[in-house]
Amino acid sequence: MNLATREPQLPPSTQLRKAVFGDSLQSGKSLPGVLAICAVAMLSSWIATPAEAGPEVNPANREQSATGYKLKIPFGLEETAVVIPADNPLTIKKIELGRVLFFDRRLSEDNTIACASCHLAKFAFTDGMPVSTGIRGQKGGRSAPVSFNRVFSSVQFWDGRAATLEEQSVGPFTNPIEHGFVKPDIMIAKMKKIPGYQMLFMQVFGEDITIGNVGKAIASFQRTVLSGNSPADRFDQGQEAGAISAAAQRGLLLFRDKARCTKCHSGFNFTDEKFHNLGIGWDDNKVDLGRYLVTKNPEDIGAMKTPTLREIARSAPYMHDGRFKTLDAVVSFYNQGGVKNPHQDPLIIPLELTVQEKQDLIEFLRTLNGEGWQQAIAPSAFPE
């Protein structure tokens, strides 16, 4: 089904700037922290389109004011599947505040780590490393999951310990390895010493800085980082016959049939949003208990959340511990049936793919790179 949405025009740039900066730009006055908002990025298409210009993203958004915005959904993604909480509707000011917070290294104990440190656009919003690095060069135990298309998911992290994107957005701040604050109040006290942040939070939320509103702002920004309109989308949904190669077309058939990929990587976002034990770590005594640490259910031992396969060609290394450097290594792992263990998901079985079939499958996976994230760039300046 063709799920592409129409693209209503953005409001005039003068109106858009006024919505973000207020009257200060027109009067020539400067405000502390206003430089955090890059006017060029404000005009980019990843932000949103006016809520009154088309159908709403979510019924919860009906209570939005004129500052409420709806996402512009790339072709191939499903607008009806977005998850936007009723208490955190998207607004252009909130999205921009979230963008600034996402890239600000001062939101770490030693001013070295930002959210963006582990979620870089060039690596499909991962960091290109087996496991993430936090303050003072400390290494975490898992790889950084991709942070695009999070608007289509509620439960976050490899083990699903965060029930919402808002909760996920603030979790790393109090992780001793990642951002390193002992408790949220310490980070908030640090932020309150920056007049620009006090002003921006008052403009967006009408109140002083709180950890809850930090989470709401960052989550709002993350919901605008999307990936769709890939060659695979244009071939499969758009009926564009030449969008992918013959080898990739063979790979698509394998993906759906013999390779059994859709058993877990299903739907428009190529994930079932569930948790599965593949056998990672059971062959070298490096088992991560995964979902079990959250649920305490023995059936969840070693289970990790199914990641999206969009942008998969750019997000190496693979698996929650980053053990596989290439897609060929990943496909070979699945082809052998993972690693048997008492808690392995029964969906994981040997595939008996030939060398050519593995190559074709990889060619299809390479067609899942898309667009909708390219303008999610760092601001030119930060609040002072």
C-alpha cells in the first residue's frame, strides 16, 4: 500500500522565526541562549508541518495550540503508528530545545559527553563502536542503539527498561559510565546556572528547568529523526521497478521466505518491537541477561529487543555487544541458527542459505538506507 503523505507547505520563514525567537529578531535585540537556535535548521523539512495544515499525528494532539506541529512522514513509514504522549505534544520550540540539549556536552559531569556523542548521523545515529564510551573514557557493556524512528516505539533500550522515549531520554544522565551525574538534581542545578537555558525552558514549558521537561524536550527532538523513502520502499510500496538491483530483489524474496527475517524484523519499520534470545554470548561465556534484568522472568534470559533494519548498512558493528563487524558475519550467524542455549528463541533455526543467497540477502539489506534524518544537525551555538 502506498502510504506516502502529502507535503503541505511550511509557513513563511518570518512567521516561523517569530514562533521560535519571539519579537527579539525583528527588534534587533539579543537574548541569552537564543543563539542556540539555528535559523537555517528551523526551516528544514525534518521539523514538522503546521498541525492545522493536515490530519493530526495522533488524536492526543487535538489539544495543541497554534504552536503544535505534526511530523512530515517519509514515504514507506506509517503515520498512524506514531507514539506521541498526550502530555507531550510536538511544538516547534520544544523540538528545537530538545535539539540543543541533545548536542550539548555540558549535560555530562565533565563536559565531554552529549547524547549525540553516541548517536552520530554518519553512523545511522549510533557511534560506530562495539560498545559506547562515556565520561573519562569509560566503556559501557552494550552498543548504542539507533535513535531514529523512535517515534514508532514506546519501550526503549536493548532490554526495554524505559517505558517511554521521555524516560529513555534522561536515563543516561545518571548512568555513572555515560553522563555521570549522581542524581538528576545535580544536572538540573548545573543547567540553572546557564541563563539561556532558564529562558528557553520558561518559553517552552512556562516553568523552571526540571528533569521531566528535559526528557520531554529531548524526546520531542528524537521523534523528528526519521528514516524512510529508501530504495526498498520505492520498489516494494512505490512499484518503482528499477529502485533496487536484481540481486536485491532476490534478497527481498529470501528475506520474506527462506531466510525467515520477517519472523522478527516485520512491518514497515522492520522490527516486531519484541525481545528474542539469539544465543549471543553463550559460546564465549559473555552472556548479557538482557530483558530478564527488567522482568525477572526466566523466559527472558538473554533476550534483547529487535532493532530496526533501516539504515543497517551504516550502523555497524552489529548486535547488542557489537561483536559482528560486517553484515556478512551477521547473516552467517543467523544461517547457522545462532547459538543454542536453554533460553534460545525457537524462531532461530539453521537457514541453509547458499553463498549466493547470503550475498543477495545482504544486497537487499543495503537498500534500506533512506532519508528523513539528514537535517538533524547540531546547533551553531548553545545557550549561555
